[in-house]
Amino acid sequence: TILLPDEVKDLKLRDIISLWITQILQTYGDKPSSDNAPIVEGEIDDLVGGPIFLALYPYFRKYGGVFKLAFGPKVFMVLSDPVVVKEVLKEKPFSFDKGVLAEILEPIMGQGLIPAPYKVWKERRRALVPGFHKAWLDHMVGLFGHCNKELLKNLEVQAKSGAVVDMEERFCSVSLDIIGLAVFNYDFGSVTKESPIISAVYNCLQEAAHRSTFYVPYWDLPLADVLVPRQRKFKQNMTVINDTLNGLIKQAQQMSYTEDLEELQKRDYSKVKDPSLLRFLVDVRGADVTDSQLRDDLMTMLIAGHETTAAVLTWALFCLTQKPELVKKVVQEIDDVMGTDDLNRPPTYEEIEKMELSRFCVAEALRLYPEPPILIRRCLEDVPLPRGAGDRDITLIKGMDVFISVWNLHRSPECWENPDEYDPERFKKPFKNPGVKDWAGYNPDLLTGLYPNEIASDYAFIPFGAGARKCIGDQFATLEATISLVMTLRKFTFNLQKDPNEIGMEMGATIHTAGGLPCTLKLREV
Ligand code: HEM
């Protein structure tokens, strides 16, 4: 349990400007660094030559788990050390806000949970978390199976025709269908068809990605949404999405049943016509929520829960296509648990519980390709770090922009053996590097759920973040991804149609492939 403060600190514009000037003087002048962090001057090629998370890795290897990176007038602190990351995410979550990320996402997600200021976040987190209760998650397992059956049907046609299929695109479609039904009982049907709302959603996701990598927020300038074609299109697409979401909210409110939270959590979902999260939020008795807040919640979950899951599946399959021996083992596990009678049958929750290797395949993909690869924060008050580079005592100064590089943390040779190797079985045994001071290592005995997490790894593995701002959809997403992976591997064998070294990475809100994941498929013979 996390104790929530009544209020948290606030940053004024003058705090940010004053810190900015100080940092420039300290970086380029002869003033000593007030936070005591090593300063690295970044190469401009790092900003334009490829994804920023890749560029940060060599600096991490050279300067350690805490360093300050300056690109021209921009200065930010990069953290890649499990002990430091634990301090920031778990021990001091309310000494930070989402900084630049909130500025970028606010026009799309409004006051949704990811960018929301503390006061709104506290209320909405309290309202949303109970929606992800056990009975609902159990019901979701059925929904995952149902949507993936549609995907199997579609892939079967492609397998028989020998076509090359972009599996990244297919995983995006199935996860969009799932999140639409789960969150607001809306059937995008994107596995089988195109529609204006689907392309509007994709366009807005692309715009979120564009904004997250663009350095000047030109979209905030007056008339940008009229004069800049890209922004004009974005505005039109937001109108399409907002109209749809507002329509769904109205519809849900017209059939409101208002029940107590406890009763709602005991609902027999097999008898419920609309099992969506929206329905739950509208039905909770005493829920004091405005239509615009509901819209923001729905939009946030649509974006947070769609591309992320698709990316995990894409990278898991990418890694598996290069490990035929591992695939054999995984498929054997699936056959042992599920039998081979009906290859279209979705697994039950109890079956997933028995498929450890399949689950660890998902976790290992999340380790190698964390979504998002960087968590963004801004410091609301001075935070002394438990340790810095070498013997330095470092303090994060109020106003400082902070990047937590999950990519570096997950691929740190200090914590992981063969860090770049896809090896799901690593999660079966404990490991520890006694050279990393104060880090307890990984211990599978500490697992509380079905998947490796930050607790068992002492914050070296944080695919869903950690602490108060941890993902609320972690169980939903891991189960969803495991069911998709199990169902596709059970029915087909996949052949990657490109040299793996040519499947590049592009950074949006998540890590995408540079040009899709082209595969041919064969129906498995059993
Ligand atoms: C937050 C990852 C799926 C909803 C986060 C964070 C991460 C993350 C790393 C923390 C961000 C930070 O600290 O800055 C993922 C991954 C997913 C996934 C890798 C899939 C594999 C989902 C799903 C939903 C969801 C399915 C909802 C249905 C959210 C929300 C937050 C969040 C609302 C904000 C929580 C808060 O600030 O209180 N996610 N997520 N995510 N995620 Fe997820």
C-alpha cells in the first residue's frame, strides 16, 4: 500500500527557467555542477541518427547509472541503475511529475491517468483500479480467446495462400479489437475490416509518437490546427474519436444500474451483456465523474493498452523466429497442457497458469523491448540519490527533467548475464551480481503473480514501471499477450522473410519495427 499525500509540490515557470539557466552555465561555463552529477555533452547525431533510447546506451556504459546529458540548451538526467530507480519510482513517487510527457500527451489524453496532475490522478486512480478486479479479468480471458480466434481464421487464409503477412500489423489489429471491447464495449473489428474510426485512432497514435520525439511544441502555436495540414488532420481525427467516445458514454449512462462497488466486483460476467470498464465506471454508486473525465480515462486506456501489447507480441515473435529449438520447447509445453484436438481452442486461465515457459517468453520480450523504453519525469523538489557514479553523492535538483532508461536497466551487463540474448528460461533461476552494491538480484521465490516483476528483480526489471504510478493494466496485458502468443504458436509455424538484422527499430510511444515483421506461415501438422 502506498500512502497518498493530500497535496504535492508544484513547479512554477520561474523554477524551470532558473534551473535551465543554471544548468547551461554549469554545463558550458566553469561553474561546478550543483547536483554533483557527471556531465556529458551529447553528439547531435544521437538526436537525429536513430532512436534516442539506443543513443543513451553507450553513455551509460561509459559514465554509469547516473549522468547528466546536455544537448545544446537541453539538459536532462539519465538514470539506469536499479537502486536509484527504486528510490525514484517506489520511495519518492510524489517528488516527481510527468514533465514533458504530460505536456505532449495532454492534448490527446486530457486529464487521463498518465499525464494527469496529482489531484486528478489520485481521484481517478482510486476509481479505475477496482475496475480491474478478479471476476472481470477472468472474463477478459474469454474475450482474449474470442478475438484471437478471429485472428487465427484470418491467418489461416493467408497461410493457405502462402502470402507474406506483416505480423506487427496483425498484432496491432487484434490488440485494438480487444482494448475496444474491454474498455468500452466497442467492436473495432479491425482484424477483418477498415473503418474511419480505426484510421482516426491510428493517426492519433502516430501523432502522439510524433509529438513525443519532436523538440518544439509547434502544435501549441495559435492557428497551428488550421494552418499545418498534419495538425488539421489530427484535429479532424480527434473529433471523430471524441464523437464516438461521447456517444458510447451517453449510451452507457442511459442504461445505468448504479450498484455498490462490492456487488459490482462479484458480478457474474457470463450473464452481463456489456462487461466493459466504462460500464463499471458508470455503474459504481456514488461515482462522481464528469463526461469529459470519462472520455479522458477511455482515451488514455485505449492508447496505453493497444500499441504496447502489440509491440510485445511483435518482438516476442521476432525473437522466437530466430530460436527454433526454443519454439519447439514452447509448443511442446502448450501441447502438454492443452492437447492437440482442437488447435483453435483458446487456453483457459488455469492452463495459462501451467505454461510457465510461454509466460516467460512474454516477460523476456518485455525485458529486451520495454514499452516505453524511457520513462519521463520532472523533479518537483530536490531528491538526494542513494548513490551516484563512483563515490559522488548526487542530488536531483528541483525542475530537472529525468529520463529513466528502462532499456539500459533491462540490458545492463551488471545485472543480467548475456543481456542481449533472448533467453526466457533465465527467469526460472535466481541470479545476482554481488558487484552491484545494495542490489538484491533476481529471486523467483519472491514472485507474487504469474510473471517476473520489479519486486522479484529488485527493480532491475520494470516493464510496467513501479510504485504509485505503476501500470494498472499489467495483469490484463500479460495475460492478453500470452494468450495471443500461445494461440498463434499452437496453430502455425512462422518464417521471418527478412534478415533479422534488417528489422530496424523506430521509436514512437513504443518501439516499432522499421518496416513491419514480414512472415510466411504454415499450418502446424499434429
Ligand atoms: C502506465 C507499460 C498495457 C494502462 C504504464 C507504465 C508503463 C506501462 C511502463 C508506467 C509509466 C510511467 O511510470 O511513466 C505497459 C505495457 C503494457 C501496458 C508494457 C502492455 C504490454 C496497459 C493496458 C492498460 C494500461 C492494457 C489499460 C487497459 C495504463 C495506465 C497507466 C499505465 C492507465 C498510468 C498509471 C498511472 O499513472 O497511475 N504502463 N502498459 N497499460 N498503463 Fe500500461
